[in-house]
Amino acid sequence: MLKAIELMRPHQWLKNSFVFAGLMFSQNLTNGPLLQRVLAVFAAFCCISSLVYILNDWRDRQADARHPTKRRRPLASGAVSPATAGVLALVLGALGLGLAWGNVVLLVLLAVYVAMNLAYSLGLKHVPVVDVSIIASGFMLRLLAGTIAVGIAPSRWMLLTGLFVALFLGFSKRKAESFHDSAQQRAVLEHYPSALLDTLMAVTMTATITTYSLYATSTETLAQHGERLVYTVPVVIFAMMRYMLQVHRGRGEDVSRDLLRDPWIAMSALMYLGLFFGLRS
């Protein structure tokens, strides 16, 4: 049972928290019906993203079995049989579709998410820049699912910030993977010079800070939130610089885990939430 749960990679569900961005920044967290719809979107993405992980692990199980670290994965190690994984994938797919049923926009976004990830697994993960663009698109689909799919109009600056932070995390992941020895590296890293990854990280981090700062100081945001988001800008800058430091120390390959492991980043997240909810316009 525990290995079946591990196969679903529940720690990766943290990525699905992107669906709450629209609810949070539109000040609708206390809107009960809307909150229920976004929670359903979150649950649907958790099911479908776990389905995608199972499909990828099933396809790569033989190659993973020869990998120094991936061989410990449930399917690669034989702890979970392919038949059991198939049943679990069907259940997760049914649950995800059930949660999204009746919401045409959400169903389309989930279908695009699955199609993109299958294309990624079948070959696009070996194409430099395209691979990270697909990862970033997955985050953007979550953001759109938590806004347009539930009737929240997203801010243009928020969408741009989401795009750039997703690209930053994607290129950071590739940079962290580049510190492994050649036997454990992804094939696509052969096409990513170290200096290029450093540049792409710097560019996307700068773009994230710029677009978030413009969002925090825009007339629309000031009218809605007052100046509290302005005070969060230094926190965002610090957290991103701290994360870049961790990446250059060889961490950051697993974003969901590494964001929680660094106490300074965790403290930054708590400070951000404190400023956001503690200061009133």
C-alpha cells in the first residue's frame, strides 16, 4: 500500500497549489462556493498528475531499473506490479474526470495537460528549451484552471509572473541535475551548456521579480489590496536568491521537496503569508 502511494508521488501535489493563486489574489478565499470549486480543481489535478507520473514510470521502468537512484522507484524495483499500477492509473483517471465533470474548460485544460506530458515523455524531454517550456506550461495550466475554469478573471501581470517563475523553476531543475555525474544525468543536459543554464536562470528570475513588482504596484492591485503586496516584493527577491543558492549547491532537482527543506525559504513563505493576510488595505 505504501509503495502504491509512493508511486503516486503525493509530495509533488505541492505544484498543484498554483490553482489557488487566483482565489488568493482575487480575495475570494472566504467565498465558500468558489473555494469548493477550486478545491475540486486541486483534487482533479492531483489525480491526473499522479496518473501521468504512473504512466511515465510504467513506460520507463526498465530503464529506471538500471539507473543508480531511479531503480528504487516502486515499478522499477518490482515493489508494485505493472498490473497494480495500471489499475491505480485507471482509478485516478476516473476520479480526476469525475471531479472535473460538467466543467468543460477544466476538462480541456486537463486533457491538454495529459497530452503535453505524454509528448514530453515520448520524446520532447530530449529537446532543449522545449522540455522546460512544457514543464512551465503545466504550471500555467494549473493557474488557468484555478482562474478561468472557475470564473475568476486572472490579472495579466499575475499570468506573466506565473509563467516566468515556472520557467525559472524549470531551468533551476536542469541546473541542479547538471551537478550529477554523467551516469545519472538526463540526456538533454548534453545540449545545455552550464553557462547557458546560468543565463536562463538569471533572465527568468529577473523577469519574475520585474513582473511581480509591476503587479504589486499596479493601479488595479493597489485598489484591491492596498500596499500590502508592495511589502512582499523584498521577500520574493530574497526567497528567489536563496533558492538560486541552493541550486548551485546541487539542490533543487525535486522542487516540491527542496522548497520545503531550506528553513530560510520556508521562513520567507511564512513571512509572505503574514504580510499578505496580516496587513489590510
